[in-house]
Amino acid sequence: MKRKYVVDGAQLECTLGTAPGKLTVMSQQLLTIQGKLKATNKDKLLEPPFFGNCTCKSPNPPCSPAFMDWQIPGKKTAMGKKSFLMNDSSIQCTQGGTITVKDVNQEVVCTGEKEEERKEILPELQGEVIFVNGYLSNPITNTESHYNAVWDKNPDAPHSGAMKGENTDEHDRTHDDDIFTAEELEKEKALEQDRENMYWFNRHKYNTNIFKFTPMQKYWGYWNAKSNKLRATSDYCAYFNAGKNEHYINGSHGLGSNAAHRIDHGIALGYTWAKENWFILPPDVTGDLDGESSFMLSFTPYYKPVTVIGHSQGAAMAAGVAIGILKYAADVGWEKVPLNMIYLAVHQPKNLTGDTYKDLLYKKVDLLEVNRTFPNIQGEKEDHGLELLNSISDIFSEKYNKVEHKRGTFEHLTRILGDWNSFKNRSVQFTFANDRGDLVLRDGDIPQITSACNPKGDTSLLSIEFYSKRSSIKNADGKMIIDLSKEGDAIGFIVLPPYIANRRFDFEFLNKIENPTPEQIEVGEEWGDYKKVAIRWGIAFYQYKLAKKRYEVKTNKTYHYSNYVHDRAKRVTNWLYDTMPFMEDRPPESALEIKLHKETSLAYEHMLKKYSAWQTADLYAHFSPVGLINHKHLLSDFTEYCDDTVGTIESIWERIKKSGEKVFYRLDYPKKPDGSKLNQKEKREEEKKFVEKEKTQSLLINTNLVNTEYIDNVIKAYVESVRSVEHKLYDEVK
């Protein structure tokens, strides 16, 4: 006997009702048959007047149904935790009536072994895109995470005393709040629109989360901004044949988080997402490509390819999400699946430890002397810098070693995967060479993965280097060397790497003008480029070092910076020396010493202001692959790099697409000879050709690479809550 799916508008009948009822589907907004939403066991809403009158009493009152749970006999097909209703489904009403399906409201698609009609319907390509955000750094909406940074709370450890804030949940590593699905997004968009249409005095009732993100702000708003025309996620989805199937996973962990842990956490969330939202069925249910073509192939990975995109901290998390999805596919029974991975502004691409870490501390603390906070909010925009937390959070303290990590993304993936080469070959990354801000150390390229920025890859630690002599510069191939003597009152050289985010564009000014021009909306307002920021810091750094040397030579003392607070403390100390004879005498400061110390301190503060601007510019480079992914002028300087083999400077997005031409599993629909678009039937035919091509099959990834003991333990510990195996997972001990 044929079994058919129930869809929106299906007619139901009740044993106690006087008229049929019409079902309204509200439980999901994604899967349709003939343009009608498929009903699930969560759907219990009928159009009035429901079943007319109820004969359970005399006189017969109007029907007022109170449904129990749907009963679905036989084999079930599911959508995560929801099961699809079939024509033989039934449900009981608390008034005593039994409700059955009279007409499913569709004629063709059904389930069972003898479904000849369904074989005539071609499967449909419907991709899924998952966006994994980085650290949610807003100090107002994620105050708790800043508390963790200041008080040295490990954000990865659930019992460290760290506060959650807007970060991922470390007590429940598959928490619903850390997954925001396409279905939830559509509902949230509708709510946001309703709020926008309210009068202002009613709207405030819905804005109760002053110190929290709304789901739209936290997820969709992370990726979409005026600077990318609010279309970044839709561009990704269109390119990867995903339509409105855009999902989000929270990748924010906090300062001090380790890439290895984020990968493990991502595995758990990726597996959970796939189990509840990736509607693939086992191969023995759908059949495979070598069998007869049928609509059921729509529920195979071949027709539901997944693309995972991660930014910053979310890059390592995205790698884990991809592994979790592969693991679920393997558990369902699929040996090969399509999977695309994109990593943007990668945080902790590899480890930072040993001599490399010590050398970084030496340069930051002893050479550059920037283990302090000195924000600058005055002057021109390119001089501004508010993001420094170096001092208050002890970034470069050897006591806490917050930026040291023995395992980065590369080391952990190569340890836990059964086949690293197959995994990396399905990936593309983009990280600017000047994305090296202190708050995101270490940033750079994951070794061996195709880079859409610098084709050679770049794992360097500093975005600007200072040299007193030209002869001291080593390995300058492709780098920009700037002679400071030609730029201002300084002697020395600064060196900038190739493939930097040099040009900078501001879009915040659009909020301050009433009628921006089309060009302003498209391009933004250009302001001081990175080269100018670097030169200003280089001059200030030289002048500080010169003043410091002058002080130490003239006074024969080591210079120590002191500001207003230090001066007040010094006065108290001087009073103690003057009033307590047991205090050891010390030579008084001369007028010259005081003068030179003040000059040196002013030069030091000026240098820190310029360093603050440098850090802000580095963070601009860090967020550009999200906010400026489709900007048409950002990469114009890339024409200067003769070793650029990517082949386009149109935008970051175009470089990613170009680099992924032989990597990504996606279909570019052809146009008809007259230039018109294909109709739906023609699209299905093109999709069938694409999926069955030998070239397309070469883009699949074997799921056995995730069948390792370590990944099994992650699933047991984080998904199945088997705490006894959690100690077997990697723990970066600080």
C-alpha cells in the first residue's frame, strides 16, 4: 500500500466532527512538495471552524479541538526531532474523537517500495551553509567575557569560574542556544520586521536585552553589515546552491581559549546540528547514484552538500563542525559526502610555544615596550585606537602565558583525523598578512591549506617590523621597506609584509548623514591607509627610543615610565624618605633629570598612541574578510605583488571563489542560448548531470577519516554526556 506525505492544506476528518478540517503547517518552513510545506508531528493547527460542530455532547457545540500526540505507524522519515506525517497517521482529541487524514493535498510523492510515480520526479539540489562566528567582543553585550579576561578565567573550562556571557556553553556543549537554524532565522526576521513596524513607545517593550544580543544581532548581524550591503550570508548561500538554508553556530569562547578545545566543541555542535537539521536518510532508504533515479535522492548528501564558514576563533570551531557533520554522515551509513570549508582571519592556525613564543615576548615587552594600555581617542580617525587590553589582561605576562598554546588548529587536526590530506583539500582560507593584532595572536594561515590571500601562505607573527639599519633586514623578498628618514624626523626602516589590508574604508559615517550618495553607500569613506599608520608609529618609536637613550646617558639611570598615578605614588615615597630617618638615603633628582624623564615619558605615551592606532588597523584587517568581503576597492594594492597567482583583485569574495574553483562542490547553472534562465525542470536535469559527473564525484570526501578513537570520545563526552571519557580529550594546561 502506498503511503503519502501530508502537506499544508491537507483535509482531516474527526469521528465526532460534522465537517472536514484543514491543516496549517507551522512546524517547519524548509521542506516542500509541489510548493506546499510538509507536515510534521508538531503540526496541530487547523483553520477555523475546525471540524464544524462536535457531536460529543447535545446540543452539539462548536468544535474546539485539543489534540494529543500524532501516531505515525510503520516506517518514519524524520526532520531532526520531527517526524513527517503520512496519510495513515492519526491523532486523538481529548473530547473523544479520532482524527485521520482524508486528503493529503498532493498527488504524486509517497513512500514505500512500489512508488512508480516518484521515480519520475528528479531529485533537487539544496545545499546547507553554516556560519561560525568568532569572539563576540562587544564589551556591553558580552561583559562577562571581558571579566574572564581581566581575572584570568579559562573560558574553556566549565569549573574555572569563567562567566558564560554570549560565549558558547561549556556546561552543555550541545546547548540549543549555540545553534541558530534557518527555520529560526526566518521566524526571527519576521519578529524583527514586526518590531520595526511598531510605534516607538510600544517597541521598547521588546528591547529588554540591553546587555545581551538578540539572536539576529548575535548571528546574522555578525556577518551582515552596511559595509557588505547586508548580503554576505545570502551571497554565500546563493553561490553554494543553498537558497535560504543558512544556519549559524556560536564560535565565541573568549581570550585564552585554545584552538584544540574549540575544534572538539565544534565537533559536538556539528554532530548535533546534522542530527537535528541535516535531513539526510540512510542509503538503504534513498538508494544511491548507481541505482534508479528518484526524488528520494534529494535526501542524500550528494543533493544536500554542506558548506562551513568560520571566522577568527570560529575558524577552528568550523573545522570541528565539519568533522562533526562527517561523523554523523558516517554513522548514518554514507561513505563519501560533499563538504566545503572556508576559514577567514584564522585565529591560532598553528601553535605558539617554545623559542618562538619567547622571542615574541621579547619583542613585545623588551623591544617594543607595549605591555601597557594607552588608548587614543583624539586626532584623525587613522590615529584612533581603543581596543588595547595588553596591560589590564596581562596578554604578555609570563605568569599567565595567555597567548601561548602548544596545539593550534594544524597540530590538533593532524593528530585527531585519520586523513589530514583529504580534509585540507576541501578547504580554502583568507587571512591578511597584517591581521596580527595583540588581541588575536596568533593569527595567520593554517599550514598546507590553500590561501586565497597570499598564495604561498603566511604564518609570521608581526605585521610591522622596525630596523635601525638597512643591512639588518633579512628575508625582505616581496616586502615593502620604508626609509623613515624620507618620511619625517626619524632614522631607521620599517618593513611591511605583502598581502596586507592597506586601504581602509569607513561606513559608520553613513549613520550621520541624511542623503548619502550611491558612491558613498557603495564604497564608504576612505581614510588613512595602513602604510600611513605604520610610518607614524615608526617615527614615534624612533623618537621615543632616542629620548630614552638620551635620558639614560645623561643620568646614568635606567628609564622607567611613570604617569600621573606613578607621580603621586612617588610623592608619597619621597615624603617617607624625608620624614623617616631609618629610610635609606638616595640622591635627589636634578632638574635636568626631571626634565629628561618628562620628555621621555611624553615620547613614550605618544608612541603608545601610535601603537594603539596600529592595533586598531590590524583589527580592521582581522574583520575585513567579514564586513568587507565584497568591497571592490579593498584589494587594489594587490597589483603590486608579482607573485600573486590567484588571478583577481576584485574582492575578497572573488579571490575565495577563484581559489576554490577546483575545491568547492557546487553547481553553476548554465543559461539558455537566448540568455534566459532555466525553468525548474531544466534545473533538476542540470543538477542530476552535475551530481553524477565523474569530476563531481572526485570532490567528495571519505567519511572514514573521522572514524578515529579520539573523535569517538568527543562524541561520547560532549554529545552523549559520558563524562568518564572526557579526561581522554586534549587539555591545554596553562
